[in-house]
Amino acid sequence: MFVIDAHLDLSMNAVNWNRDLRQSVPELRRREQGMAQKGRARGTTAFPEMRRGRVGVSLATVIARVAYQPGALDNSSHDIAYAKAQGQLAYYRILERQGLVKMISDWPTLEGLAGAWKRGDEGAPLGFILSMEGADPIPTPDDLEGWWADGLRVVGLSHYGVSRYAHGTGTEGGLTAEGRPLLRAMEARGVILDLTHLADQAFWEALEAFGGPVLASHNNCRALVPDGRQFTDEQIQAIIARDGVIGAALDAWMLYPGWVKGETPNTVVGMEDYVNHIDRVCQLAGNARHAAIGTDLDGGYGTEQCPHDLDTIADLQKVPGLLRKKGYKEEDIEGIAHGNWLRLFRRAWEK
């Protein structure tokens, strides 16, 4: 079944981790044998496996934080963050020139490419919708216009820590002084707001301040796994009320209560746990129109922090069968796999 994945850090893996995603996952694992960094030799995602798993369209990110903590994602200024994110964008652009991917920035392009994947066109390129995880690469709200021209269509205000625009995961607080001006610029331009990673106060303030389309690219349910990174039932219902869509993430600590990174074995988590988060959103909505897939695979971790029965992204093809076991109808399964994202983007883009 054709799948849309709403969150893949593909350029981060290529530019920051030096992974040639044209190679297969087994090839990348062999290259990384002996590397000590978390997630090395345990990757799950590369273009051959995306094609095998029929992940034909994804929200492909750029990410470069400012001053959260020393590390590969973090930078001392917004100018540097902008430059690094532009470098990640350059990776997507050269792949597009090679004919391997198609950057998607409007509904006719998305509709056409999705149709090709649904028909089983083996020559169809992978489709990428440009997304930004944490808005630090937008130095000021005035700089959004340039990013729009570059193809940026979805923006999350923060990641871990506090960005220029909002409090994010691991912090408590709301929008910053520049948060509302950026949201006004996004709404005026037609950029979709990704509510993922916002601290609770920032989530509610952003939802109140922004009148455009909203989504959550990769977020799970706090009722199943208590943690501030997850959404409460009230937050999920607020997104549903805005006709938004929530992509479920595959990071094991978001699937298993009390998971300790580096200690808890992934044998305790399976793809059924993943589907339970999808089901929770559907139960809260009373229908299957607001749940979808947003894996965050290889978002700084590998198979050691994934369900035990997922080896590569191609194993997303297990999701339809697990939904059938829960009694979901075929049309609802197709909605979760791709149709709900298509509906959201059509509504956002078809003016």
C-alpha cells in the first residue's frame, strides 16, 4: 500500500551523518560498523527501502537548532543555522536534478505523484514536501518569504529546548516575542503549522494565534505513554477540531511507558504498540480521518530504539495488516496510510 510518511530527517542523515541514501540500508550498516555514535550501523531508512516499502511521499526536513546544547544539530547563531539548513536543502535539490526525487510545493504536483505511486508506477520518483523542524533557520519573520520561494511548506516552531519562536520539548513556557509575528507571516503566506515538539503552553498559544492549517507530523499519545513529548487527549481533540492530522512516531521511548534510552531492550516494543497510538487518535475522533504515519525513523537513533519487529522503513507495510486485525475497514486503512495527508494538503493548497 502507498504510504506517506510525514517526518523523515533525510538531509540530516546525509549531510550531518554522511550517509549516502542512494545506498541500501545493509550497505550503510556495513559502512558504519565500529562507529560508536548512537544509531550507527543500526539505520533503517534509505531510498531503496523507501521504494520497497512504497513510502512514495514524505515530509523531508531541514533542521538546525541554535544553542540548545553542544552537538551536531546546534549552532551559535541563527545565521549559521540558516546556512546549515540551506546546505541540507541543497542535498534535496541535487537529488532532484538527478531525477531521484521530486520536490513538491503545490497540490497538482502532489496529486500527480501520489497517483503514480497508487498505480504502482515503478519509475515514479520519491516525492519530498519540504518541512522545517524547529524554526531557528528562519532568522526573522521577514526571512520566511525567502524560504517559501525555496519550497518550504511546513514549519514547526521549536524542537528540543527554546527556539527563537517558542518553548519546545523539555521546557515549560509559551511563544516568544517573535513567535506571533512568525505565525502571522506563516498564515499570510500559506505555510502549514506543525505543532509537534511544542511545550504545552506554547501549543495552546500557537493554536490560538494561528488560523491556518495545522498538523502534527510525528507525535504520540500521552494517555498511553505519559511524557510531555506526547499529546494529551485534549490536545489531540483540539487538532481534530481544526481538521488536522497527527502522524504517529516510531521512536520506542514514545511507545513504551518508562523506556530508558540506552537501557530498555527494544524486545518490549512491537509494531502493535505503534498501531495502538494510531487507534487512540481514531477513537478520540470517532473516525479514522485524523490519524496517519509520521515515523521519525533515523531521527538520531536506529533499530536499537525501534519496535523489535521493524528492521527497515519497508516494514511500514505491516501497519495495514495490524489495522485490519483491529477491525479497520480498507478505506480507513488507506486514509491512515496516505489519504488523510492528501486531504489535508489538498485543503491547504487548493485555493
